[in-house]
Amino acid sequence: MRRSVNRRLFLQTTTAASLSTLAIGAAPVEPPGSRRPIVVASGNGLRAVEQAMAMIKQGHDPLDAAITGVAIVEADPGDHSVGLGGLPNEDGVVELDAAVMHGPTHGGGSVASIRNIIHPAAVARLVMKRTRHCLLVGEGALRFARAHGFPEVNLLTDEARQIWLHWKETHDPNDDWVPPPVQAVASFVHEYIKKRVTGTIHCSALDTHGNLGCTTTTSGLSWKIPGRVGDSPILGAGLYLDNEVGSAGSTGVGEANLLNLSSYLVVEGMRRGLSVKDAVMDA
């Protein structure tokens, strides 16, 4: 029997960033290069949008623009939802997931549970371009990144380690970990412990020729079981596009998107003529 997800839970735990090539620029015939470029991203992606838009205006491929945009956030140790400084799994190890899709070729690539690599979205692009596979995971993904010259870095920053350590010391009253006095805990630790961080960044880009590219990148659910993979690296769940229709990506609790293939359903809704908003709600 198919496992169902309560619609209210799905709407509460996920958000979507989508754009439609059918709804943008409604003129039936447009000269090449005359489309209005558009970049959309999740809430933590403002810098990614700015960078991607600048690159598209310079003539870059929309996928390259989106990946370069999210790389800014991946490299920011102050953002604890992706890349460097992302919150770790329950063992204190940062595991990253990412995926990309390219409109003109309908190609896609992804990596999951990759460690020690700041820019998993760029690795996912190479999976798409330099292999006959769509998804590499764990040690295999890391070896692939090494082969292509990606430097290895300890992704667990001191701030993220402090947040994880406080969770480790306080989440189970029956274990042998003992927390420090409350006044000794940094204020930023309390801020993150109040909520279970599920942050992710998705970016979809449309260039002046009407071509799409998108990427989703994340450090996943904080304190997850090692090896847990959410929706972000799964094509159709964490992101999906069709160059003739539109692009969609999701953030939040990935299990809800995995069970519904939400991004795919959003794009298919737009294919059926629904507005972006109605397609998201229909999914």
C-alpha cells in the first residue's frame, strides 16, 4: 500500500521555488535572445540570485550561473544549511547532498552523503557532464570529486560544532553526556537548538534564450542518522525542470517531497496549464 503524506504536513514542512517558461513572456513568437532573464531561489539565496542574474546578463549558461550563485552560500561558514559550516549528522560529521538539471539537454546529475567537499553542486554538474550516471553517493562521490581536483576541507566549523555538541549533551537525559551551565552556552547555540534546522538552497534560472538551469544543495536535516539522504539530490523530488515548461525545486523536510515527487508534479502541473501557484498547491 502506498504510504501517504498528510497534505497539511506537506505544506507545513516544505516550500517550493518555481518558474514557468509557459507563463513568462507570453508572446507566441520571440526573437532569439529577447526573453527576460529570471532567477528565483529559496529564502537564503539572495546572493545566489544576484550572482546568477549578473552571469546570465553576461551570456553564461543558466545552469552555470545557478551553480556559481549557490557556491557563494556553500562557502559561507555563517550559513548552517549548506556546505562549509552546515550542521552535521548525529555523529558530528557534515554530509552534503546536491543535484543539478540542465534545460537544453535535459541532463541531470547529483551527489549524496558526500563529505569534505565545499561545493557539492559543482560536483553534481560533473556527474552530469563526465559520467553516464545520474547519482554518486558517499565514498564514491568523494573519490570522483578528488579525481576532478576538488580540495578536501573539514566542513565542521567551530560554531557548527558547538551547536552539535550542545544538542548531543542535551537531547537525551538518560545518556552520559552532561551539558555545561546554561550561562556558559553561546546565544547562537540556543537559537539553533530551538529549531531543527532543515535549510537548503535551491536556485532556478532562465536565460534570455528561454533556457533553464537549476540546482539544489544542502547539508540536510541536522542531527540526521549518518547516511540519511533527503530529497535534494533526487531528480524529481528536490528539483526538476523541462525546458519547454518550467523549473521547480524544494526545501524543508525532504521525506515529504520524496514521497510525492513534488518538484516533478509542479512542473507537470505547469505543463497542464496551471499557474505556478496553482501547480505548487496541486502538487
